[in-house]
Amino acid sequence: MTQTHARPADTYTPTYFLASLGAGGTAVSFFMYLFFWVPHPGQPVPVFEDIAAAWANSVLPQQIAIVVAMLGIAGFAFLNIKSLIWNLRAFAAFRKTGAWEEMRQSNSESSVLAMPLALAMSVNVAFVLGMVFVPGLWTVVEYLFPMAMVAFALIGVLAFRQLGGFLGRVLSKGGIFDVTAHNSFAQLLPAFAISMVAVGFAAPAAMSTNPVTVGTALVLSTFLGVTAILYTVLAAATALNSMLHYGTAREAGPTLLIIVPIVTVLGIMFMRQDHGMHATFGVASDPAEMMIFLARLLSVQVVFLLLGLTVLRAQGYFRDFVLGPKISAGSYALVCPAVALSVMLQFFINKGLVAAGLMDKFGLSYWLLTGVALAAQAVAIWLVLRLNRQHFARPQKLAVPAE
């Protein structure tokens, strides 16, 4: 007879939505190649026609970059959507179990916000797919922006309902929230989800030419962005106090790096808003100020990256949970910081240093710094593939001697 061992992912937790999120973020990181290396006159982002023109008129290295970017976007977008569908089905089944009711009575109820976080990322990925692979998309884009805003609004409502249910439970009565289990940055996940919705709302602000659409996007993204910032500060402050008392929860150690993607997402939101105010309302934008703004954001990321990696190394997290035999769905939280650092570096290099005139585009120093961004992206790619093998590998059938 044979015995089948279940996959680790079959013991479901909403944290597995981070698998979809990580794949989606990696797909977006490949779009940075096209965004910064393909000329796109006439609109703020490259579209299919720009990519086709660049392919026809470029040299071999740029053509290779275009191929790699398009393959990376397509491949990781597939993983993003595949994982999202799997998670939605698994979550629906999970809600019918006793484990769901048990989770709702604990601090980990907030982990359910990984769902709107992943949904918002998938909407962003869908827009990237449209820009890269759909000819003529920009001719109808003004009709798509309101549809995208409706989608993000629905996701935002879902996020606030889930967050409201959690906060209403833990704040209405004393002694419900376990402070001793608050010794990580896991409670920053709601802020991450809200910030992802905010950056989605900010996209029409940067790309639309309709003042009403731009104004609406500016106001709504500002509300969501401010909400995310406030929640991040409050949750991080209380969590740090708990960590100083009880140490960092080992399996939740990767959450110490969650500040990195939150900063990148909110940074992109601010840049989109800045572009929208400049293009639509004539507000002046200075490249040097943008460079310093991005440098400040990158500094925050480096500080928390060093803090998180220091703790993870001291706890032996990578040895046990990434390279070793132990399994934790929270390991997927390692993907987003790598993606976020790569994307932020690309913006700092191109929208900061190059735009301010401190660096020549495609010069030696440009490629040296870009190499750091590509290295961070490579780490994200490796983590996605490695963790997917760990958690979603097909069960093995082992022979068991008959009795």
C-alpha cells in the first residue's frame, strides 16, 4: 500500500495570500525594466506600442532586456493569479472549519487582511499586463481608470470591514488582545493592505488627463495613505514595546521587514500624486527635491532592513525556515522586502540621481547601482521559487509495508 503526505500548504492559513502577493510584486519588478529603459513619449508609462518601437530600433542588449522583462512579467503574473485563485478557494473552505473560529478569537485575526492586500496587487498586475501585452490600450485608458477605481474601492471596503471587525473586537473589551503575542510586526499587515489600495488609487492621478478623475484619485489615495501611515506608526510602536519585553516571535520574524514594502508602496503613491499635480494642476516639481525625498525613504528602508536581518540571523531563521526543514507560511513575508528594495532603488537611481543630473543614464555608475537593484530582484525570484517548492510541492507517495 502507499501513503500520501499532505503538502504544507494544505494546512491553510490566510498568510498564504502572501504567496500571491510576492509573485505579483516580482512581476511588477520586471516592469521597471520597461518603465525606465524604454522611451515612452506621450504618456507616463510605456505601453505595447512603445515596447514594439523600442524593439525595432534598439540594439541587442536592450532587446534582451525587453524579452527578459516580458517573460518575467508573464511568468510571475501567471503565478500571481494562480496563487490568488488557489487562496480564494482554500480560504472559502477554511472559513467552514473550527480553525477559522479559533483564529478569529486571537491576534492573528488581522492576518485575514492578506486577502485584500493580494487582491489589490493582482489589480495592479492586471494593469501591467494590459499595458505590456494589449495593443491600443492607451486609446481607451480613460474608460478603464474609473473601472479600476471601483475595483480598488471594493477592495478597500473589504479591507476596512475586516479591520473594523478585528479592532471592534479587541478594543471594545479589555484583555482580549494578547500583548505577549504582539512581539512582531505582524499587526502592520493591515497598514500594508491599505497602502496597496492607496497606491492603486493614485495610478489614475498620475496617468489620467481628466481633472475629475485625477482630483478624485488624489483625495482618495491621500486618505488611504494617511490611514496606512497612522496605523503603521501606532502598530509598530506597540509591537516594539512587546518585543523588548518578550523578544521577537521566531516564526513572525520576517514581519520585521514589512516596513520596507510599505515605504516603497507609499513612496510610489506620493510620486504618482506629485506627477498628477504637476501634469494636471501645474504644481511645480523639482528633481532635486524628489531625489532627497527618495533618499529619505530609502534610508528608512535600509534601517529596518538591517534591523530585521540582524534579528533573523540571530534567530537562525534562514537556516531553519528557508534553507532547512522547518515550514512557516510567514516565510513568504521575505519576498516583498526584496521586491520593494529593488523597485525603490530603481526609482532612486532614475527619478532621483539621473533626473537631478548627478548620474549619467546608462553610464558605469548607473549600472553599478542598478546591479544592486537587480541583485535584490534576483533574491525575490529565488525566494518565490524556493518557497513554492517548499509549500506547494506535490505530495509524495511512499510505499508502506503491508501488515
